[in-house]
Amino acid sequence: MIKLPKNNLDQQDALINAQDNVGSYTNYLNDILKPAIDSGEWDEFEALDIGFSVTGESLGKIGDDDAWKKLQPFFEPNTTQTSTIDFSFDGKVMERNLKNQLKALALTMMWCSPKDYSFDSIYITVTMLKKLALALLNEGYNSFEFLSFDQLESWVLSDFTDIDFERNRIYAALNKLFTEVKRLPFNVCLTKKLTPSSFGLTLKDAAQYTVIPQRLYYLGLQESEALVNELYPIRDELGKLSEYIASYYDKTYQKYAKYLASDAVILKNDKLNWYLSKANKMDKEKAIDFQSAFLALKYPSQTTIFELLHKYKPVISTHYIDKFYPDRTLRFGNRMVTGLGEGQSLFKQLNGGCLWALMSRTGMRSDEIFHLHTAKGCTKETISNQTIHIIHADLSKTTKGSQSKQDEFVTTEIGKKAYEVLQALHEPLRRYHPESQAFFHKVRGDCGASHKSSIGKHITHWFESTLGEILSLTNDDVIDLKVSDPNLSFNVGEDYEFSGHQLRRSFAYYLIGFELCAFPQLKQQFSHVSMAMTRHYAKNASKFQKIRKQKQSLAHAIDEERVDQKALVYLNIYKKLANKERVAGGKGKEFAKNMMKTERNLFKDKVDNDRLSLNYWKKQIRDQKRHIHAVAPGIYCTSTGCSLRTQVNLLECVDCKNDYIVDAVFAEAKRKEAEIHMLWDIEHDELTPQTGSEVYIKIRAAERIMKDLDISYEPVVIPQEVQDLLINYGVTA
């Protein structure tokens, strides 16, 4: 059954219920639609309704192909990507039996299947199976019943079709036939789910975006930082540019309407002096449509003329624009614009530069940037006196019974400033559309919500216009590109072709290449499900590391500083142990026990005393005999296989044999956070066994750390509502 997007989940039950009592139907899905699908009687089938809205309105007839094309706005009103279900072969009519079999599958996935399917899944299934339908027709068949393993294998081994059997999408669509076979009006010859290995194939590697060469990447970072630093102090003035653009037509049309309503418009020969541009086809059509509507008015008042101007939006000739908008010059900061075109061009440039700055400092995809939170898109946390800036995107909503949260992306001070500048640019435009939830708005037309594609266009335009001739590849650029993408060809002197997603690839590549973060941290930042995808983004970064380490450069200095800092962490821990101070964590407690068991002081003899020397730890780390990384403030892990560097489960750290815990600042913060979440869930009836056990574990683990460090604390009292949801250890049924 169709699953609505996360931000529409509250309408899910209402939509399903709407398919029951509609008109004379008591249960449309079970009593009418399912029997019609099973029967395969196409005349009856085509005359039925695709479904109904929550108000009982039909979504269109099954036989109406145009109705299917209009379904996405109904199921996904806030989508950023158009997916049109089309039952034709590039505009050519599809054979009726194959078409209705596809429609039967789509309706089964939509309303009858016990499995959940997104609208996009239905769209992809129809799109991919159309390719197979065309291949069947070319073989002389008009039913998916003839889609056997042998038939598919013959297509795989020949060039009979243009289907790429080394891509996953075709198998995802094919396997829907096998999954839904019991609910379809035709036989399916497939006896199992298929994969590329079924035909002796392997999936092709996903297309890889190139890394931006170091020289260009560094220049982009410099230029975007300079732009953000220039705009940030005057961000309160940036709204003037947005207001100027959004109100430009209003101010022009007000005076133009007044002019048309006066006698000044009439020439001596009784003709009207329009002052409208007909420089191109679009301008000419707008002018003619407006003139026709104006001349049809019996009593043209200033108000009705103004309404017509907004409806048809004719363009006033640039030669006469000063007559109706004399004071068109806007100044803010050190910048100045005159006219709508200049204003729109400058807005595009500022918007693109700040987007580049933010994406390059977060690694966010364009669709994640597109869903920036409009109210609390940037927050900060202070950990051990260090301020951490976090960007929030509305990619998921908190729903009853779950603890899903908005996606979060750590960024730098420049990233935070870039967000605030973008907010200043777009907030005035959003005021013209109070119903809109979009962060980004256009500066053309009615200044409505932007499409996702405009983000990529603005970023690319800024990068290419700012760097200009510098984009021509040098020999060093080509070397960088060949290291990151050995299979691609690049030539000195060619212009580097940039796209927005390369910022994400470059973000991963250089962070891993310079060892500024580890794969688990990058996986968390990218919100990846699998580590494999994260490694794909940072592909070949290890080769870059080897080249980097051969150079006595800033990178080499960074490596040395990293060794010094790790050695200092070890030294401070062992000084605490030598002074018999408390160190928590499994490794810290075990060392303390060993000190009590041994008859000699472990820090007195010549060998062990080296542990209180900074050089000793530097050598240990350089020789890779010791490893240490911060899991959280005051919590350190010595295992190279640790995967808890970004999502810390305190219970795992309390007795972990690889961990040292030297202070309880982080633990106390997590304890307080868990307590607040627990009380909020109880107050808003959001408490579930999962959330209850999570907060209980966090609270008790934090308290164990504080106890191990001999820090006094007031234990959190676990409310009875939470205790009732917990399973007591050792209790059996």
C-alpha cells in the first residue's frame, strides 16, 4: 500500500479510510477494485476510479492516462522532483493489454499490497517495466506472462534491448511482479527474485563525481569566505535587495496603472500610447494579451488595470521605465543596482556564493540544502568551551511512536555565517508567501518557492563567474584529478567542469586525505546508511595521503601536530594514573586494579617511567604501537576499529576495555539531555518502550561514569511510567 512522505504521515490513515465509504461504495478497495483487478476484464477495469481524496473526490478514471500523470502532486504535494507516471512509449500509444497489466500492478502497489511502497517506487516500477513491455512487443508478445527467465537471459546475452541489466533499478521493478503475483490478473513465470548474479553479471559502480583540484578548491574556499565575511556585517541590509526585487513590479505597475487610467495615455490620433516592450516573442504575447484585456474593460479604473497588469505581467519598455519608476537605484553596503535585471543578477550571485560556502563546509547534498530549516536552521552547542555550529534540515519529522529527528550537519564559523546571510536574503521573499514552508524562493515571477535545480545552477554560476579564466586546468590540477579518478581523462588547458555535488565528494576526499576526520565521523555527517557509500565518496583518498606525506608542507605540519596532541592526551592520562587519580572506562579501571595487585610501583622503574615522558608516547604513536582518538569530550578510545566516534553510546564506553574516561562533562550533559527528553515524551504522550529504555540507559550509564570518577551527583529519579516499560534483568516468562 502506498506510503505517504514523512511530513504527510498524519494524513495516511485518513487517505486509506477515504477509499471505503465513497458514494454508493461501502468498501471500494475490497468490493470493487480488487475483484476488477483479479478479473482482468479491461472494459470494467478502465471505467473504475484510480482512488479518492480524503474529501471523496475522484483521482480520475483508470483508463484516463492523463489522470495518472497528475497523481504526484496529490501524493507528494511538497516534492522537489517531478515524477510523472506515463503509460506511453515517448508519446506513442502502448498496447492495451500491456498497459492495463502495468496499471493493475501500479494499483496493487498503491492500494492492495500488504507491503508499503512510496510513490517514487511505483513510478520507477512503471518506468522500468515499460522498457520490458517494449521489448516484449518487439518479440511479438503482448503480455507480461511471456516474461520468463529464459527470455530475459536471451536479452542479456544479446543487444536486442537497450536495457542495462547491470543496474539495480531493472531488478527492483522485475521483482515487484514476483512479489505481487498473487494479486495480479496474469501469470508470472518468474520463480524467484532476480539479481545481476542470476545472469552472471555484477552491478556497475555508481557514477563518481570528480574531486575539485586542490588549487581550485582552495580558491573557491577563499573567495566564498571573503564573500560571506563581506556580507555578514551588513546582513540586515540584504533584505533591501530582496524587497526591491519582490516589489519592483508593484511599484512600476502602480504608476503605469495610474497613467493608463488618465487621459495622458490617449494620443492626438485617439490611439493609445502603451510604452510596452515587444522585443521578443514572450514579451509580445504578454503585451498583446494585456492590451486585449484592457480594451475589453468598459470602465477601466486604476484598481482593475492594476489587477490586469499583475495577471498578464507585460514588460514596460526599458526606454520608458524611468517614466514610471524614476528612483530605481538601490544601494546597500558597497554595492549598487539599477533595475530589476541587475537586482536579480546580483541576488543570484550572492545566493550562489553563500550556498557554495555552506555546502563546501558541510558536505550537504543539494536536496539537503534545499530543505534547510527556516526557523532554527543553525544552532550551536558548547562542549568544553568550544562552540560547535550545527545546520538543521527538515528531511524527517518527529512522529508519534518514534524518535526520528531532523538531519544535522556540523559546520564551521563561515558555514554558520553563510546560513545567516542566506536567511537574510530569502526571509523577505518568504513573507510574500506565508503559506510556503520552503527556505529558498525565486526572484522571478511571483517570487514563489524555488525548485531544487536552481540551487545547483546558482552554485555553478557563482563558481564559474568568480574563478573565470582560472578554471583552465594546470599540470598540477591534472595530477590531482588523476590521483582521485585514475580512469578519467583530463587535459592541461581545458576548463574544469564544475557541478554542485562535487563539493560533497571533495569534502569527503580532502577530509579523509588530510586525516581531519575518520570514516565513522564522515558517515554520520553524510547520514549514510552504509559505510560502503561513505568510502565510495572518499575513494582514492588513501593515494592522496601517500603523496601528501611525501611533502614537507602545511599538511606535514598538521600530521606532526596530530602526533603531538595524541601523545599529550596519553601523557595526561598516565599522569593521573601515576598520581592515583580516578580514571574511568574499562582500560582506566583495569590499569588501576593492576597497580593495586603488583608489589612494585609501575611508574618507578626505568622502563615504566618512560610513560611519563612526552617523547615516549610520540614514538609509540609514530611506530603505530599505540592509537588514541576522542570519542567525546573527556572520553578516549584506543581501538582502531571503534565505530562510536560520532554517535556515542555511553553504556558501551563505561566498561569498554579500550576506553579511558577522564572527566564527566559529556556524561553529565547527556544525562541532562536524556532526562529532558524523557520528561518531554511523558508530557506529550510520546513515550514508547524503545525511547524509555534509551533514556534509562543513558542516564544510568552517565551516573556510573560519575561514580567511577568519584564525582558527587544527585541521581535522576526514573518516573514510574518509564519503569513500567522496562524489562527487568533476569526475569523470564
